[in-house]
Amino acid sequence: MNWIQTDAVHLAHAAQIVRCHIIEDDKVFNEFPPGCQQDSVPSVLLALVSMISEGPSIKHHSESTTPMALSITQLLKFNTLKHRRANTGSTPRPVRHATMQEMPVPIYIGLMLHAHTRKRELVNKLAHMGISISYDRVLSLSTQSGNTACHLCHKEQVVCPPPR
């Protein structure tokens, strides 16, 4: 076995370990509290991405995490599939993400793009690339947020927005 085959075996083993942690991680993201980015991804995946981008020093990575590593790990988890889907057509089918797999970064990107551009095509292009949630999901979250605010105003019998 030459060195390329040996490296491939090691990479396959590392990928299998990380995938198990991603798939077994059942934390559901539903708000943006401080630290939500780091809490939303498995520490094994975050350590691997940090080691790839900054070098393999374990001591250095336990001290701090870069925003880039947090973003990449969230996108990896967001786009990880338990089972690969069969491609029956000539064009690849878009990946449908379960709401349980949604991470802060793709939600933020979808909501931010919609707020600034209101362009369905742009949001859906980034969703197709695995960088954002879909336009339909953005609208669903916006509706959910508005309904929650209305319910709170009705419950509190006030007509002003809730404090942030």
C-alpha cells in the first residue's frame, strides 16, 4: 500500500468518526442566544475544521475558535445527509434540509438576504449551494416570528413591540 492509499484510509476513518458525531448530535437550534454557534455543532467537527485551517496544535484550538471555523462547521452539519439520495435525473436534485438540521449561519444568511433584497431567486440559489435555508423556509420563520409577537401582544394586552 503506498502513502496515498494509507492517507485515504486514515481520512476515511476520520470522516466516519466525525459523521457519527454529527448524526448523533440531536440538538435543535431555535433561537440566537450568546454562544449558540459553538453550542450547535459537535466539538469533534469544530476541532477538525480548526486543525485543517490553522494547523494540528490541539493546545491552540482549545483556547479559542475562529468565526470562520464556526461557520464552516455549521454548514457541514447543515448539509450532512444520513444516506445519499439516488440521482435519477440528468440534473441533481436540491437537498431538502430537515428543520432539525438547521444551524444559525444558514438561517441568518437566509433571513439577512431576504431582509436586504427580498429576492427569492438569490435566497434559493444560496440554499441550493447549501449556504442558506430556502426562501419558503425564510417566509415560514418570518411568519412564525410575527405570529409569536402578535400572540405575546394579545396575551399581555399591549400594542407595543416586545423588549429585545
